[in-house]
Amino acid sequence: MSSSIDRIEKQILLRAPPARVWQALTDARQFGEWFKVKLESDFAVGKRVTGKMTYPGYEGWPFAATVESMEREALFSFRWSPGADPVDDPSAPTTLVEFRLRPTAEGTLLTVVESGFDRIPADKRAEVFRGNEEGWAIQTQNIKTYVEG
């Protein structure tokens, strides 16, 4: 688990095959269950996906991400505007979120990387970075519970 001012990286071993982890990441309904968001459409490369958070304390907050890549059972990535207010501001700076899957003897090693925090305005950067670093620690546990349950 390393991080710098521009990048958050979390790794977690999931005792589930890559196919199961891939499904939990890229099926919008399943993603919503562990990530705690109600999405309005499915994921597809180049597509903007929106919805509302269902995470306790953040219920109803808008969610918006544009899918960058979907390499089956290897890489799923999207761009979003962390800390953007409002989330629909097309000029808001984005970060790149990558979910990298690697098969192991025990299951799947999932690496989550969010990068591009240097694009966030300096007055918001530290707060957004801290919040997302904490958020990814929680979300990696959420997907672990989801795919192993």
C-alpha cells in the first residue's frame, strides 16, 4: 500500500477467481451492491455512467464516471471528478481509477490505483486525497466481503 501526493494504491488478495471479481467490478448492479451506489446504466468503454450513492451518510450524492477501458479479467478503469461540486461540471478535473486483476494460487490480487490528484485545485487537493485514500481502504474491504461471501 503506497501513496504519494498524486497517487493512491491499494492491494488486496481476494479469495475468488478473476472471473468472479471481474463480474463484481463491471456488472453495474453488482458494482452498486459493494460500492454502495445505484447506477442508471451499464458500464461500456467511452460511456458516462451516472447514479446516486447509497453509502450511509452519503445517500443521494451524485456519482458520475466515464469508462476508460475494460480488458476482460485484467483491467477496468474510469475517470471521475472526486470532490467536484457539482459532479456534472464538465470542466472539473478528473482522476483515473484503475482496477487491475492478477490471478494467484489463492484467487485474485486486486490492485486499485487512483491517480491524477495533481489536477485537483491546490486548496481542495489534500482533503480530496485524504477522503479518497480512506474511501479506497473501505471499498477494497467491501469488494472482498462481496466476492468472498
